[in-house]
Amino acid sequence: MKKDPALDVLLDLDGTEFFEENGYWHKIEAKMVEPTIECPHGIRYNLTLHDNHNQRIMGFDNAHAVKSKKTGKFKGRIVEYDHLHKDSKDKGTPYAFSSAQQLLKDFFDEVNRILEEVTK
């Protein structure tokens, strides 16, 4: 399997907080863990954006399970651990983790989109 070129970058960013001029801030937490069924890629992560009142308003993480939407006629529950919180009320929307590089891109794309919206 090809090594993810951004994995070391993600791990090096663990514990980093970035502060924006408008009082918003974002933080990255990432650690290598033993792969499990819940975390097959072996990365435990929590990337969050907070408003100027310190409330999390968006985040990507795999700290807890979220139910995937039921499809078709099957009623079985699919539980996902990789997920996105689209806003402060979102309990978690499944996120298809593919690489540390894509996770960082997706996170910073969302951070930039939200920050652009709040500065309009």
C-alpha cells in the first residue's frame, strides 16, 4: 500500500490551534492508533472550527459512532466512525475517509468556506 504523503503533516499538526482575526479558531488533533474495525486506517483525529464564543461550529472526527442513512429495503444499521459535524447542531454525518491528505483538504476547504460566509 502506498504511503499517504500528508500523514506526517497531519500527525505533526497534532495539538495545533490557529486563530483568525475575527476571533474564530480551529484546532487539529491526530494520533496513530492500532487499526480496529472502527478505525481501520489507524488514525484517531478531531479537526474542529470554533466561533468567537468558543463554540464548535464544524468538525471532522472519528471519536464516536454515527448512524449511516438506511438505503433500500434493508433495515440494518450501518455505524460509521469517520464523520463530519456540518454545524453546531449536527450529531454527525458519515465522512468517507480516504487519506490524511484528503482529510486536511476537506477540512480546510470547509474552514475557508465558513470563514468567507461570516465575513460577508
